[in-house]
Amino acid sequence: MAMLAALLLSLLVAAIAYGLLPVAVRTRTAQYERIAGLRPVDEAQVPLWRALLEPFNRLSRYLPAALLARTRRQLYWAQRSGAWLGWDEVSFTGLRLAGATLGLLLMAPSSPAMAVAGVVLGGWLPGLLLAGRARRGERAFRRELPHLAHLLAMLVASGLSVGQALERIAAQPGLAGGWFAEWLAQARGQRPLEVLLRRAQETGIAELANLIAQLGELERTGTGVEVVLEGLATDMSTAYRAEVLRRAKAIGSQLILPILVFYLLPYLVAIGAPMAASILGLFQ
């Protein structure tokens, strides 16, 4: 039992390190080239230790579809910030199941309550790390989107076709430009705007889906949407600035608990404990 627990602990630590450590530039470039359909996926590149998680991967397929869909969306954004490359919703959920099993094996000898705590903690920690990286990737995308929307409106107003404007946008650096490049490459031989609209709806970012929908309207009518595109770009900029201000105002309230726990409480204990001991000594 102890050897099995040690093995699972090693797997969990290795998986978290694999997901969080910086990725080499050539590895990341190869990943994006495979996503864009420029290079085939080489299954042999999967590390050997990942194969040991396969039993848990099989179990994860029986979990609720909503959980797998949420994990898929979080991985989508986390991978665009350079983390958890090479993972999908099935393998990541298998990792969480392995962590929960590890927590059970380590804590079960203590007490039933500790066993439950071990299961919850082992399954929750990878999900917490993934959610943090996903939020970071999505925020970076949202930060870049207003600039690309303004650029797109300018390109269309200058007389470029929708297809030409999208090619220019796809050549821009950053997450948002990479998103357009990825799905335009996937849409070769299809109707690009239909593919982009479907993928935009999957991101859950309403502003992106609305922007693609307006491009489709421009392609159908040929005129009259340039002003609408510029208005959308301005609205995106305004909404992003408002979101940044909201988060900045919320930082103060979010810091209250950490300050109380990690600063004020230790200070009170350090000062109060000797005083309490002195007072008690007077009555002895």
C-alpha cells in the first residue's frame, strides 16, 4: 500500500510540474503547428509515465458531460497561456481521479474524516491550478481583442475584403491573433466565417461571437457594417476598462482575509502570548 501511494504521489507531482513548468519554444511552436493542422500529431511524444494514468482516464469518460465540457474550456485557455500543453479533458480528469485516489490512500490510515479530506484535496488541487491558468489566458485574450477589433474595422474601412482583413488579423502576434490563425487554418476548404463563428461561440466570449457575426453580415451585404464594427470595437474597449477597474477595486476586499490570517493574527499571537503568560504568572 505504501509503495502504491508513493507511486501515485510521484505521478501527481510529475503531472503538475509538467503542466506548470515553462515549455521550450520549439515544443510550443510544434504544438501550435499541430493545432493549426500544419504538422501531424505524434502520439509517441507522450511521456511514458502518462501511460500509467490510463486506468484513471478510462474512468473519467463516465463522469458527467458538463464536468468534461468545463474542463475542456479551461484547458483551451490554459494552453493558450503556455500551460498544460498536450492534455485533454479526459486525461486531465484522469489526473484528478489519480490525485483523489492518492489522497485516500495517504489519509485513510488516520481517520475517515481525514480520508475524505484527502480525496477532496487530491482531486481539487489540479483543478484549482488549471482554473488559475485558464483565467490568465482568457484575460490576456480579452485584453488583446479590442485592439484587433479596431484594426479589423480600419482594414475593412480601407477597402480590404473580409477575407483579406482576417488574414491580416491572423498575422498579428498574441493570443487573439493566434486564435484567428488557428481556426482560419482549420477552415481551409470550408466557409471561414461559419467556422470562426462556431468556434467563437465555444469560447463563451460574447464580444468575439458578435464581432464574427458582424463580419458575416458585411460579407453578405457588402456595405454599411464598417460603422457597426467600429462601434463594437469601442464598446469592447470600454467594457474591458470597466472590468479592469472592477477587479482593481475588488483587490482591497480580497486582501483583507490574507492580511488577517498571515500578518495580523501572527502578530497578535507573538505579542499576546507573552503578555498572557505574564498575567497568568501573577495569579500563581
